[in-house]
Amino acid sequence: MDTRKHVKLYTGSLITLKSLADLLDANNIPSLIKNVSESAILGSFVASETSNEIWVYESDFEKAKELLTEFLKGA
């Protein structure tokens, strides 16, 4: 079992997060997308389209943040 801690990198639309996840993966940074919208449906509360989150390991956060900045400049 991996005991490394995940930290939230960014919140946005699922389409944006999937593109960001591809960029992170290309740079050997594993990520996890939490789809809060689907959780909202199951839990009967309202979530916006941008209520999705991408998480990375804490040890990868600084590099991921740099990639995120470049990614958002190109968006």
C-alpha cells in the first residue's frame, strides 16, 4: 500500500483536468481526478461543472505546479 500523501493541485472542468492529467503523466507525475459532480449525483447535492479536482502526490506538487502554470498559459 502506498502511504504517500495526495494534495489538491487544481479544480476545474473534467475536460481540462483530463488534458492536465495527460501532461502530468507525460512528465512522470501520477495524478488522480476526483469527479465531485458524480459524487453530487449520488449524494443528492448540487455541484458545478468545475467541481472536479486533480490531485498529485505531495512529493510531486512543486513540479506539477510549474507544469500547471505553463498549461494554463496555453489554455
